[in-house]
Amino acid sequence: MTTLFRNRLAYLSLSFFLLVAAFPLISIGMTTGPDLLWWLGLLSLICGGLIPPAQRLILGAPPATTDNDS
């Protein structure tokens, strides 16, 4: 799990994918699909929203970059 949090692009991409996938799952689950889709969408929304704060709690803030590095 911590190896995922060390790669900024990986954990932000996973978080974005979970957040994007949550809304169609919730919508389908509430209208025509089984209730399981609604719960999967809610779980996806919660997990996608908690990944970036969890990364900051586990590893701290990402290193700051400046324009003077070049």
C-alpha cells in the first residue's frame, strides 16, 4: 500500500478513476440496477475521496518544487 502512495501519479490517477466511476454506479443503482451497484458507487466515492488525505497522513506532504531549480 505504501508503494502506491510513493508514486504521486499512481495514487492520484486511482483516486480520479474511483471518483469518476462512482457517479454512474450510483446513478444506475438508484434508477434501474440492483442495490449492489449503489453501494459499490458509494464505496468508490468514499475511497476515491480518502486516498489523497491518507497519502498525506502516511507519507507527509509531497516535496515542494521551485522555479529556480533549472
